Amino acid sequence: MGRLMVLLFLLGSPGALAEICEIPNVDSKLVERLGQRLLPWMDQLSQEHLNPSIYVGLRLSSVQAGDKEAFYLHSLKLNYQQNLLGNDHSDREAKPTMGQLALYMLALRANCELARSHKGDKLVSQLKRFLEDEKNAIGHNHKGHPHTSYYQYGLSILALCVHQKRVHDRVVGKLLHAVEHDRHLHQDHLSVDTAAMAGLAFTCLERSNLNPDLRNRITLALRTVREKILKAQTSEGHFGNVYSSPLALQLLMTSPMRGVQLGKACLKARAALLASLQDGAFQNVLMISQLLPVLNHKSYVDLISPDCLAPRAMLEPVMETLSQTQVSEVIRVTLKVPSVLPPYRHSITVPAGSSLEDVLKKAQELGGFMYGTQSSLLGPYLTSVMGKEVGKREFWQLLRAPDTPLLQGIADYTPKNGETIELRLVSW
């Protein structure tokens, strides 16, 4: 009876035809310009800037960086293997996080490598230890929270899955429970990128059948996640927002669905993404790396059996120069921090085209303001403002007055003249 109910649930209404999420080809020049934005980042080979998602995104795309791409993978291997497989006296702070290790393993798989060597086994063991720690933090009663996030939790299960490495049913069960009980995947609203990453992990587990005793639960949870993402589509066409749409489309493209207008929703999302691309919305390397596979009809699930011989167009670097008008124009941005005593508010002048991070640097140079950051795969994020450090389950939210949350980080957002930017300490 249980299997019959699962089958009926997946079939939807009688006679309903399964729809696919098909993204028609886009202009190759547009894809090329998007890929070119990654090239300068591939020259930054310090541990702080190395980002496995760049390599994964290119390998699953229709473009390539040639020898630079191969050298970037070599640099990733040197960094990650040295920090993870070195002696125990190495700097603990230098060791990659769970999410970084998971992305590195995706990068290895994107090069058609499987973690089967002695070094590979150590990487797998470390990632499994990370997941075990997260599982224990959530607790047997599911009332706790992962130390990192359910996004990294799902990403890590996916990384092990594409390497054909099984994780314990109880580890997968924590992610299933979060989806089944609608917990932690959202706060006031659905976290589309977290849900999409969970869905990609479930899709890999379903296709690989690594946890056969959980197969029915995985299938139902996958359907639930996909339906929730479709319901989160905005009137403009984005799933959640412009930056969560690429990962959502990766999931929706993996298999057909019955009883929903999947094809129409994906076409609407494609149009919204193209409009955002024309507006220059995609500057962050992680977001670009998630979008490039979509434009090549690929997803992270394709790393189960990657095609490393597929032809890809060679990217040529582009030299960008600022016009004299851009160089000489100065804008004024008001920066305020009401979460500290006394509250901070000051007007800062910076060259047009400056990032929010440039505004913060200028404010600190002028005196009376200070801040601290920590690097991540998404770029630097604020850890302290005016000496106020973030606590457990707290973060510094970026808002444009009067009350619009910014979708980009401090390195990616470019304030306009006359804007007021608020840094607000919030709990989650």
C-alpha cells in the first residue's frame, strides 16, 4: 500500500502529462561574456580566493579557459590536499570548511576523478566526519541546528553521492526530516537555494540508489521540494530571487513533473534571468558558476557521469577600461548603523562604481567607523561592525533605506548616488 501511495502521489491527476523544464539556447556571446567574468578570479591563487565552484561551473558549461583551467585545478589540489591531508600541526583556521571541501570534491568529479585513492579516502572520511558532527548538532529529536547550514549539509551529501560514496541513513534522514516537517529550510519565507541544494542531493541519491531503505521518503521529499520551489516563483519569473534561480533551475531541469506547468514556469524564469543578465546582475563568481551549467542544460547531478570530452568554446580575456566620466564622477552614500550605541550615521563620498566594501573602507579611513570581515566562497561577509561581533545565529544584514534587504554582498553591491545603506544586526 505504501508503494502504491507513492506512485499515485507522483503521477498526480489521472491523464496528466509530465512536463519538462527546458531552457532554450541563449546567445553564445552572452554566455561567453558571463564566462569571461570568471577569468580574472582564476588569476587569484591565494588560499583566500581559491574557489572550487569556478572550476565546476566552467566544466559543466559550454565554455572553457584552456590551460588556465587546468592550472586552476592544480592549484586547488595543492591547497586542499596540503591543508586537509597535512600534519596535525597545521593551522586549524586554514583548513577548508565543510562546504568548501564538498565543492572541492565536486571539482574533482567534474574532472572525471573519483575519490578512490588513499588521498581520496581521506577527503571522503573528513567530509563524513563533518556531516556526523552536523547530525549530532541537529540532535535525535531534530530540535537543534547544524553548525553551518542545511545548504552545506545538502551540498556535502551531494558531493559524496556523485563520488558513489554512501552516507548513513541517519545522516540523510536529518535532511529528509527538515523537508518533511518544513523546518529550517526557511524562516519567514522559503530559502530556495537551500531547498534546491537538498533537492539536488535527493536526486543524486534517488538515481544512485545508495540508500535503498529511504527510497520512498527520498522520492516524496524530492517532489515536495520541487513543488515548493515552483510556488516560490515571483511575478517577475525568479524562483525566490534572481540569485537563487540558477540553482532552482538546475533542480527543476533534472526530471519531468506531472500536474504542474513546469515548462511555462521555466520559460518565464529564463526570460527573467536574461533580463537580469542584461542589467549586469551577475557579478559574483559563485552565482555565475551556478548559472553557467543551466545555460548549457546541465546541473550538478550530471557529475554522477560527467562528460569530460564535450566540446567547449575557448574564452578570450577582455580588457575593461573605465571611461573618463566614470573615473571623475563622485557619489555620496550615507552609511548608518542603528544596532550600536551610540548609533552611527555618516555621509561618505566615493568614486562612482565603487562597491559597498569600498564605502566601508573609506568610512574606516575617515575615522569613527570600523568593521571586520571573513572570506567565504560568496565573497567577504561582515563579522563585526563598530566592535560588535556577530553572536551565535546572528548576522549583519545589509539594507537600502528605508527597508529593502540587499541581495548582494559588500563586494558585489554598487551603491548609487544619494542612497542610504544600513547595517543591521539581526538574529535568525
